[in-house]
Amino acid sequence: MSTSSKAILSPKTVQNNNPSLLAGWCQHISEHIELIAALFSGFLILVAWSLEDYMSHPLWIILHLTAFAIGGYAKAKEGIEETIANKELNVEMLMVFAAIGSAIIGYWTEGAILIFIFALSGALETYTLNKSHREISSLMNLQPETALKITDGQEQIIPVSNLVMNDIILIKASERIPADGIIVKGNSSINESAITGESIPVNKQTNHEVFAGTVALDGTIIVKVTKQANETLFQKIIALVQSAQDEKSPSQLFIEKFEGTYVKVVLTAVVIMMFLPYLLFGWSLSESIYRAMILLVVASPCALVASIMPATLSAISNSAKNGILFKGGVHVENLSYIKAIALDKTGTLTNGKPIVTDAFFKSEHRKTAVLSTIKAIESESTHPLARAITAFCNDYLDNTCKTDIQKMTTISGNGVTAYVDEERWEIGNAALVGETDAIHFHDGIAAKLAEQGKTIVFAKNDSGITALFALKDTIRKEAKDAIKDLKKSGIHPVMLTGDNQITASTIAKEAGIDHFIAECLPEEKVNHVKRLRQHYQNVAMVGDGINDAPALASANVGIAMGEGTDVALETADVVLMKNDLPKIMNAIRLSNRMNTIVKQNVTFSLCIIFALIASNFFQVLDLPLGVIGHEGSTILVILNGLRLLK
């Protein structure tokens, strides 16, 4: 059965939240028109069969013709259009020929039943395709159409499409957020399930990022728009899933290529069987033609053609619902073959933001005063280390503390200097504050901390070094579990990082990774991925930054973290929407399940075809059983593929 028919995403026809009952009913009917037509044709067949002895023959024929027309219209139309477009016969045309042939030799009921079951399996396949698109439809319905814009204190309702970057919008409790942005005032619990698949709300406050399509559950927030309406994460998700459902897996492409040749072979075999048994084996001409019609029915590869696409679309739909976006069926299929996985360190295995893990002071009783000064100086800097130290100071200090800073200067690569109450302060590395003083501070603690892969920052005033901070980019809480699961599955994890050997070794050990490559530039990451492919054949790469994009493109499967850069998201084949590493194993398991189901379907459908053909040749199969065996197998493989929706 052809899988070229696609579910169509209908645009919103109703602009409010209360569409009319009639519109909803019409839409429901249009979505199930194939199923309704199939069931009605089945009803007509049942009526004709039940009342055969009580009605005239012409009326009996008319009922069957009506069943043919109603049940077979959709598939016949699809088959004819594809035959004209591709200039090649297809499975739909085989079924039309089989039904017409059955009627010609007097088997009207069998031909009508063939059309009925074929139409029913087609309706089921359409349901599968529609189901796979339903996640997109539901997401599209979650996108607000208007936003409450604030301009010079005045509120104005405008279309979301008219929003531009830096616009200020107001979102009240229980409303959906219309655009990606940053909270500039207020706080709220945000339901991000439409984006991440996670049902637990996330608390957001000033300077936190929010996404279009999510819901502000409680509290009013004011948001500054950071992305155009067509560039939001919400829209990217829709585009990714749509492109994924249009892209076919290698197995599906092979089946579709195989289908055209197979149809020609079957039609040739049918013509031969009409006359060869009559001429060589002493069959009657009517028996030869009858067996040829059965061959036409049972040899059609409907079940084989339907073995892959419904399963693939079900897998893509399932993963999208759970925050894993595949950009095509090929990637779902390939993921199960992965033998090694390369992981970027910063932002992938780690949180990507350093935090202060240790702090030592020359004098504990002056700790508060020292921290107050350091906070005032570091808060003037945008350097990630300075932000981490500022955050650490905030945990100990009253935010009302104010310190006046003068003559602040940045010493590139080393740190900063500033004056506080005419006293010179230096905050930076050992080279800035003096190597000798740094080595001996606090009994040489700096060397021990450096051996642990930590970055050391000193604070010095006129009386010498007064404080030492050790900072480190911490491992994601879920990273260790993800690595453990990968190892259990026989997948070899490798960490790639531009950090030095000491830091890389420490992070790898914490994450449970045995093999790491340190001090590698972006172009070197590509070379390492290529070497891994030579050794393991099938390799995945996980990253989040611009520097990871070349390596993502070089791997068999590129996996991007959802909070990564746009370049990484566009380059990758799979996107983890919530930076949740353990979901990699979920995706791999889903890929394994899909490939298993596809193999089951292909094996089952081929066995059924061969068994039915052999039974027909030995004259132990009649047309009704052939119809049921053939179309029943098609329905079974589609239902088997639907299991991937759960």
C-alpha cells in the first residue's frame, strides 16, 4: 500500500477559543472520511450478501458497484494520479485490477470485500499518518495569535506576527507566552511541556528566558522580545518535526524503489498464469484465470510497503512528544547502529557555567568586608568567572551593601584592577597578583586545587593576597547516569574538549568516561570524529556550540542540546529539547524498537506473500481467503507500527 498520502495540517479557521459545533463536526468528518467510506462500503456488501436471495440480480450488482465506488474511490484516485505523475504502475493499481478482474469472472462479493479491506487498511494508514502529525497540530494551536504590547506605558493588543525584537509585552497569569524573550519584571511558574515534554512547571524570574507557546501559570510578567515570531524555538520545533516526517529512511526508500519493479513482475506473472497452466497442466481456462486473479491479489506487496512508514512516523511522533526531535526517519533508523558517542564537555557534560567550589581568606574576621569589595569590583565585569564570583559573594552579603569603585581597568588575559577608598585591588590569576605570593598563600593550597582541574582566582590589596577562589564548570546531575546507561548498552563514550589535560581528566573521571581527548580545536574535533568512525563505523556526536557544528555534521548522527546555539541546532540530526542527556538512551531504545518492529513487519509480510502464492499455485486457496490473508496482513503490520506511539 502506498505511503505517499500525507496528513494535511489545516490552518486555524476559527479565530477564537470557541469554534462552532458545526465547524468542529465537519472537521471531524473530514479527518475520518476514508474510514467512513470504507465502513459504508462494508455495510453495502453486508446488505447485498444478506439479501441476495430476496433481490433482483441487477439490484445486487448495483449494490456491489456502489460498494466498489465508495470504498475504492480514495485509493483508486491516488493510484491513478501517482501512475500518471510517475509514469509507473503502483500497488493501488494492482488492487484496482484485482477487484475488476474478480468482478469480471463473477466474484463480485470477493472483489467488493477486497476493496473494503483495502480501503479499511488505507484508512488505518491515514490515521497513522494523521496521528504522527497531531503533535504539530496541537502545538500550532498553542501558538497565541495576539500579544499585549506595552509602549510608553500604554497597552495595545497586536498580532504576534507584528512583534519585533526588544518589544515589551505583558503576560498575565494563565496566559500563553506569545514570543521568546527575557523577563524584565515579575515572576511566574511556567508550564514548558509544549517545548520540553516535561509536565513539572519551572519557576522563572527576572532575567530568565521564556519561550513562545508556554504558559505563565501564576503571576504577571513583563517580557522583552528577543526573537522574531518566525524564529522562536516553538516555530523551530514545528519545522523540525515537519521536515522529519517528510524525510524517508533508507529502508523506506528501498521499498518504494522496489515497489515499481515488483508491480511489473506481478502483472507479467498474472498474464502468464492466465494461460500457461491451461496449456501445460491441463487446467480449465476458467480455473487458470481464477488463479491468476488470486495471484494478483495475494502477490501485491501492500503489507511490505506499509511495514516501514507508519512505524517511522509513530516513532518520530512519540519522540517529539517527549522532547526529542528527529529531523528525519533516516536518523531514527541510524541511531540504533551507534557504537561510539563523542560528547563535547562544556555545555553538554557540564552546565557550561563555572561556580565557586572553594574559597580561602587571609583573615576570617574580615571576610565580609573583603567579599563586599570583591563583589563590587567583579559585578562591573562581564567575564564568566567574575559573574560566578559575584554570585558566590551574593550568598554571603546583604544586597544593600554598596561600595564605590574607581579607576577599574581590565588586564587582558589576567584579570582586573580597581581602587576602593584609594586602596589598589587586583583580582585575577597568579601572574597578576605575583607568582611567589600566590604559591605560598594558605600553605600552597592553589597548587592542590589546580591539580583538581579548577581555575584559581586571587584577590589582592595593598596588604597582600586576601582571598583565593577556586572555580569549576560542574558536571550536569544527569550526565553520570547517561554515561552509565550508554556503557551498559555497549556504546563507547568519548569526551572532546578544548580544556587542558588536567581539567579534562578530572571532568572525564567525574562523568565516568574512560576515554577523553583534550586541547582540541573545532577542526580537530572533526578529525577525531572521523577517526572514531574509522574504528567504530557508526558514531554519534553530542554538542551545543558553534564550535561543535563541524563535528556534528561529520558524525553519522549529530545530536544537539536544545539550549545550544542556532548553528548547532540547525546542523544536528537530533535535538534534545531540555538538554537532558539521559534522553539519548531513550532515543536509542526507541530506535532499536522501531528497527525491530520494521524487521518483524518485513519478515511477516514476505512470509505471508510467499505462503499465499504457494497455496494458490497448489489450488488450495480460494479468492475470499486470499483477500483476507493479504489485506489482513497489511492491517496487522500497520497496527504493529502503531505500538511505537506508546
